[in-house]
Amino acid sequence: MSLGAHYTPYHPKWYRRRVSVWWWLQTWSYTRFVLRELTSVFVALFAVVLLWHIWALELGPEAYARLLVRLGTPLFVVLHGVAFVFVLFHSITWFNLAPKAMVVRLRGKRMPDWVVVGSNYAAWLVLSLAVAVILLRR
Amino acid sequence: MGRPITPFLWLLFSVGGTVSALLFPVHLFLTGLAIPLGWIDPPRYEALIGLLRHPITRLYLFVIIAFPLVHWAHRFRYTLYDGLQIKHLTALIVVFCYGAALVGSAAAAYLLWNIP
């Protein structure tokens, strides 16, 4: 492939600067953007882990015991630790962007951003506690 | 990807993003870190399978698996375009991303339907 640009009158767009595949590593705000987008990979991986849990439970008590042993191995603890950081990053960026994605109006007045963000965090807290109580009840 | 379906995909993306933002941290922390590291005792098998048999639990699990998978498919698709600049592979990426999300959702539906 030739690197030289073809200059043709009236077709200025034919010249395109080549951008490195790593363009997003040069500026922190771009890096943060790509990391935020990559949180979706960990979201998907954890959805698959949930499927794995359901499968083990369906197979029976022995499979569940094996699952617990497997989850305790250093590999899975480290993977879950990394995934937890990314999933938290997803939650925080998602809640903080909520007022920009969705404008809530009450009696014709736009709700302040902090109300929308705050109610997201409140819902997060309440739902997390509810899940913990239901999952861990004896 | 045809145009009429795009707003629908963005809606699924938002639902999946919200569901996973609200519920994944607690599930991941408990089952992936707190229990394996011994901070909390694991729930007994009987308690969990009892919970799993309840229709609301099954619906809940389907929602927190299927929507987040579509969320990933949609977000990852555009990340691949922008990050790796491979817009010419659109068809392949679309099939891979949404196809994987569809397979995962179907697996969830199958497993949750056939709980003993």
C-alpha cells in the first residue's frame, strides 16, 4: 500500500491522515473513554459466570460444591477482583451520565442533575442490600 | 444493520446498562470475592435451589443475563469500530456480537426453564 496521498483538485477528502490503532492511549480522557467502553466486556463475562452458577446448581449439590472450590482458586479470585473494578467503573460512569441521557421533568421544571444522579445511587444501595439479604438468608 | 432496528438496539443497550450497573457489583462482590475469600459463609445448596425454583427468581436471572449481554454486544461493536478502526468488517462484527448475545440469552432461557 502506498503511503503517499493522492491530491486531486476538488477532492480534498482523499487525503486521510493515518491514525494509530493506539490513538486512545495518548490522551487520558480518550483512554478513560475506551476503558469505560471495555467495562462491557466484564459485564458480559459476569453474565456468563451467572449462567455457570445456574448450571452448577441444576447439576446438583456436588456440582455446586465443585463450583465453590473453583471460585476459591487464585485465578478466579484475581479475575473477579479485576472484573469488580471494571463493573464498579461501569456503575459509576453510568449513573453519572444518567442526567445527560435522560432529562426528568416534574411539573414542567427540569430536575437538577444531582437529584437524578442521587436517586440512581440510592436505588443502587437499596437493591444491593436487598440482593445481599435474599442471597445470604439462612 | 438496517436503520429501523437501531433505536430498538439502543433501548436494549440502556436497559442492559442500567440493570448491570445496579445489580452486578453486589452479585460479583458476594459470589466472586466475599464468599471465595471466606469473609461470608456460602449459602447452602438447598436454600439456593429453592430460590432458583421460584418463578420471580427465574425471570430476574433472565433479565440480568440477557439484557447485559445485549448491552455488551452493542457497546463492544462500536468499540471495535473506533478502537481498531475495522469498520470494513461491519457484517462480521455485528454477527459475532449480537449472535453471541443471542446464544447466551437462549442458554439462559433454556437453563432457567429446565430447573429440576
